[in-house]
Amino acid sequence: MSKDKHFIGQPIFGQLLNFVDKGNVRRLAKSQQADRYIKKLDGLTHFITMLYAVIGGFDSLREVVISLLSNATKLSHLSINYSAKRSTLADANKRRASSFFGSIYKMLYKQYACVLSDSHLSKSDMKRLYIMDSTTITLFKEILKGVGRNSKNGKKKGGIKAHTLIKASENTPCLIRYTGAAIHDHILLKEINLAQGSIIVFDKGYVDYAAYEQFTNQGVWYVTKFKSNALYNSVEEIDIPETADNGILIDEIISLRYGKGKELVHTARRIAYWDEQKKKVLVFLTNNTDFEAEMIIEIYRRRWQIELLFKQLKQNFPLKYFLGDNVNAIEIQIWTAMIANLLLMLVRSKVKRQWAFSNMTSLLRGQLMSYINLYSFLNDPEKTWREKNESYKRDMQLSIFPT
């Protein structure tokens, strides 16, 4: 083992945990009383155990417990001295508030957001861009109300919806809220508090003209899709420059009525654009009248970034099997998946070699408790094999009778 060029005295999972200030986690547990009435499985040990379960891709508590027991001699490297039993871990997932794990995520986000910042954004306007969307996770038990019609047998699976806000320059969630899948998306708009001059983009599922008016009053610019059945009045048509994209069909100021008696009015900008690739007309709505129409269209295209993030989370940390059958346990597992995603994005940002996120995750998943230098291996995974072959060739050259 000592001849391996990537050998180090700490397992890969322990190296991942170096990103987490364990003292801060203990202080969070104390301030939130997360360890109240707990004898052995404290907040830090619970967090490390769940993070191991999520990154390892385990489908049951039994698998988690057995895997930790098989690595009992290595647990001291993880700053834990207790391997929980299955019933103890199940009780902790039920009783310890999921908000404790949410606080750990927020702590890590605040600490490392600047590291994850994308410096390749070409325009300064993109650096103040926020993207909002939600993703629904299907549950096999009707713990939370699902969406859609009931099936023929009258039963419908439950679902949990993660409402998410990310900064386009960081590509990691800065705000997350969990609700039942049947809750409408626009409720999150009321919780958004952005600085003046910020830009937020979302799809047409977030229709709330009162919230749009509030954004305008706060000096926050929004960009969204325009619903085809929306009722509006055209106020003024904006001249389309000769240098503009030929696909821009209409650029106008409109008024939208809202409220119970339709007595309130929201003034916005409507842009119709012919998308040559999709072969259809796309209509956008915004409260910004300073940006060129092409800029508004480009901002909305950036919304796809959050869809890719959801895809990355669901592909690499499958949320199909939950380690608990209650809302709190499910939220804990989702928070932990968010934390795991953030930690692995940090690892990828520190490695010079370009890795696909899924390839890197699957590679590390199989070697979590191996004593391999994480960064040395990811930068040059063939190093040990290459040097071994070169040594073998030298030995054969010096041999009188090479075989």
C-alpha cells in the first residue's frame, strides 16, 4: 500500500469532511438544541452518518449501519466514535429537526459561495442574476399530497416539492423551501428579498401579478414567460431597432389587471420572439424597459441552468428510496443531498483535470473509505499504473532472460 503514489493517511470521506468545520456544527447543534434528550447519536455524528449514506448511495438504514461497522477501524478518521444502530438512526431521522441540516447547508453555502463563483460570465448583469424553479420528488407513500388526478384505484402517490433559488454565477442553491407537491409555485415569490438592481428569472408557473408589482417597487427586475391566456391591454409599442435580431416580432408596454375586483394594474413589457430552432413563437414578460430585447431573451435562456442542477442532483444522489417514512426524515435526506452536491462541486473546482460531475461522483462513491489522496488521484489517476509499468520495463531491460 505504501508504494501507491496516491496513498494518504486519511480516507476520501474524511478528506471531504475537511470542508466542514465540526466545531461550528457542534455550536449549531447547541444553539438549536438539536442534541436535547440525546444520549449517544449527537448532531455531528448524525450529520456525518447521513452524509456517508447519501454519497455512498445506500437504499436502506441496514446497508448504512453494516457498511459503517465494516469500516469500524477507520471511523476515528471521521471524528465519530459511535456507530449507530438501525433503530437509533431511524429515531434520530424522525426526531431531530431537519432545520438543523438546513443550517449546516446555509453555513457551508455562506463559506464557499465565493469559491464556486463562475468568473466566466461575460456580462456584469449576469452576475446579479438569480434563477428560481421547483422540482417535485415522488414519494411511494402518501405522506404529502401529490399532484395530478387520482389513479383508477383512487390512490395517488405523495410528493414533496423543493422550491429553489440559485445565483447564476454560483450554480448552487442559496434558498430552499420544502412543501407538498400540490402547493402552487408562486408562494415562494413572497419570500424573495433581493437587493435593488437584482434580476430574477422564472417560468410561467410563477404567475402572481401582485408579486411582480412588488418587485417593480423594490427595483428588482424579473423575466418570465407570458401565459397565452393572460388578459392585457397594449399601452405603447416600442420601436425595434434595425440592428435587432430578425426573430423579434413585437416589443411593447402592456397593462395587466389583478386583484379580486381587477382594480389593480401592473405595467410590464411584452416581447414576442420567433425561435428558429423550436419553430414557434416565444413570448416573454418583464418589468425592465432598459435592456435590449435580445438581453431579455438571453436572460430567460439562462433559466435552463437550474434545470441542469436538478438533473445533476437527481442523477447522482437518487431520491427514490428514503431512509425514513416521515416528512422530517425525507427533508433531512434532501438537505444532505444538497450538502453532498456542494462538497463535490468544491472538490471539482479544486482539481485541474476536467471531470464530468457524474463520473467523479461514481468514482469517489466506490472508494469513500480508501486511503487515497483525493486531489492527487483526480488530477492524475493513471500515475501509479504508469510508474508501475515503467518500473517493470526497466527491470526487464536489466534482466538477462526477460520474460
